[in-house]
Amino acid sequence: MRPIRHLLRALIGALFFTAAVLTAAAPASAHDAAESSSPAQGATVAAPPETVSVTFNKAPLALGSQFQVKDAAGTDWAEGPVEIVDNVASQKLRTGAPAGEFTVLWRVVSSDSHPIEGTFTFTATAAAAGGPAQSTSTQSSSTPGSTTTAGQVPTAGTAQPGIPAAPEQAPDASEPFPWSLVLFAGTALGILVALGVLAKRNLKSTDSETSGPEA
């Protein structure tokens, strides 16, 4: 009966080991991620906003958070520290930002202490209050009677901030499917099945040896 006991102990140990590894690996496969931004990726707004923000699936840590809001010339219009309220990280902009395309580069520390970063862009059709009237790429066309500015992105003419493109998640924020975890679970299951088969065979052989002399 000793071989059976050893196999049963090995089987129980393998079960506990598999459960412990799966429990430890599950949180690691679900890091924090960005869900949306304001303005949205590729959006066209009437003027540079007072703040830009990124919304995450979990509240990030305030330590090490950083935003850069750069115009087409590379000037950073971010002003002051990043403000985090619940799961939203916001960054104020200086007044007087010009019209044109802006690139927002963000970096935060997630709730599980992993740094995550990403980027998104938006376009302002007019300068902010106190800024230049138009950038060189959005000067009026010289064609007589034309009401459309060259290089300007048309808007819907409403009071809404703009017409965002289809929302895009930050490229760094998405997490790949944990195939390694699935492969490990399948391997562990195969080991457990093999141990069970061996235990059953040894049990049968032990029973036959026990009943042999009596026959």
C-alpha cells in the first residue's frame, strides 16, 4: 500500500501547487489599462482645452505621473502637476496654445506599481484665448470668396468639442491573452491525470497480489 500512499501524496501536492501558481499568476495577467481619453484619440476640437485626461480601469498611483502636451512645433503646453481623481488622471494646459495638432504623451504608475504609458493626438481648429489667431497651416485660402481655410479640419458647427474618431486604446495599455498560463494549466492537468491512472493501476496490481494466495 505504500506506493499508493506515495502517489496520493504526490497527487495532493500537485493539486495544491497548481492552485497556488494559478492564484499567483491570475492578478499578474490583468494589469491596469487606459480605457479612454479626453479629447478622444484623433478628435477635432474648436480650441485647445483647458485640461486633457486619461481614464483607466483602476485608479493609478500619483507617484511618478507625467503628461506632456506638445504642439506641432514641439512646445510642451502642460502646466502644473498631474491631478488624479479616482481612476482619471488630468493635466492642465497653459493659456494661449495655438491651433493645430497636439500630441499627448502620458505616463502613470498603475495600482499594482507597474509603470504604464501611452499617447494620443487631437487637433484644434482655432487657437486658445490669448494665443495666435491661426497657425501657418490654417491661414485662409487666397481664393476669392472661399470660406474654407487651407489645411483646416472641418467641424460639425455645433457647440460640441468636436467629432472624435473611433475610440482607440493606448497601444501600451492592452494586455495580451495569457497563453502561457493556459499552457501551464493544461500541462498540470495532464500530470494529474497521469498520476491518477498510475494510482489506479497500482491499486489493481496490489489487490491482485493480495487475493492471489487466497485463491
